[in-house]
Amino acid sequence: MKLSDFKVLTFDVYGTLIDWESGMVTGLKPLTDKVSRHLSRDDILEAHAYYESTTQRWTPSKKYYDLLAVVYRRLAEEWGVEVTWEECAAYGTSVRHWPAFDDSREALAYLKQHYKLVVLTNTDNLSFSGSNARLGVHFDGVYTAEDVGSYKPADRNFDYMLETLARQGYGKGDILHTAESMFHDHQSANKYGLANCWIYRRHDKEGFGATMNPGEMPSYGFRFNSMADMVRAHKAELG
């Protein structure tokens, strides 16, 4: 199996192309500065992962910026900090300002020359529009949780993506699902028989950060520590 075997790259965005962990930690600073005990970066991210995934499961149709406001409030309650709803809502709108990884923009510009680029993301359309501007590429398909009415790893999201791409003439064998999250993406890629590429952004860190522990680790066809590494591998294939 080679990278050049595929016609479509389907991307997770947050954690893969957008540095959501840095964005989260920065966005949560008004809250974490008020916490009486020390919180490590991973303490913050792991608590966020729990409340985010739980809220997504209980309210799958809630827009991501509204969902993050609830996450902020749950974190404040756990950490014993009083917050206003306005503060919670402000965190929800911070997604548009989360930074892209340094290599994402250039890598996507290169890959666009060789593949159809599609997004399958656990966010809303307004938040993604801000992130898309940072990535600087026109995606050929954008499928958000807001569009689908549920959040990955729900089957509904992958069903939506695959049905939409099938209508455009692309089958499973044409698709390489490219993502960081084992929990949100690679488990489902295995379940649906999709070839998958792990962009292991946390290769130099312990644990799973802002994503839940998937339990049994999914398998993957390719692994790169960055998008730049993926591009280098593709160029090497082409000679």
C-alpha cells in the first residue's frame, strides 16, 4: 500500500491540522488561573476530553461553540471556580482563533495538487470557517458535526461522509482517512474498512491529551509525526 494509491484524503482537523490543545489551554486560561490547586497541561486536557466527549454523547445536535460553553462550565464546577455564562460562551467562540500547526498550510497546498481534500470534523460551520482561513486551502468537501447532527466517533458521521463521497464516484478504496485521534477517527476507520494514516502529533508526549483513551489501540496503514513528514513520504514515492 502506497500513499499514491488513493484519490481522496479525508481529514480530521482539530488535533491533526489545527493545534487544538494549545488553543484549549490558552482559551481556558481565564478559568485555570483561578483554580486553587496546580493543574498540569495534561490535567487540563484530560478533564476537557472527558466533559467534551460526554457532552457530545448526551447532546449530539448541539453546535460545537455552544457545547464548549457547557464544557467550560463543567470544568469550572469540577475545579471549584465561579464563572458567568458569558465567560463560558466566550470560550465557545475561541475555536476560530486556535492556531494551525506550523506545517499544515504548506502541506495541504502540496497535497491539494494530488488529492481531493475532504474534512470530517467535530465542529460547527462558523468555527470551522475561522480555522479554514488559517489553513489557506479550499477543501473539496466539508462535513461538520453541525451538518450531520452528531459527533465522531458516532457511525452517523462516517456514514454521511461515505454516502456523500460515493455519490461523487469515490468508494472506500479511494479514501485515506488522515487523523491524529485514535478515539474519534481511527477506531471508526478500522470499523468501516478504511485505509488510515495516523498523524501522531503527540509522539513526544505521554497519554492522549485532549482525546479520550480508545482502549484497544486501532491499527493503521501509515504513521507520520507531522503533516510535513507525510508530504516528504509522498514526494519520495513519486521520485
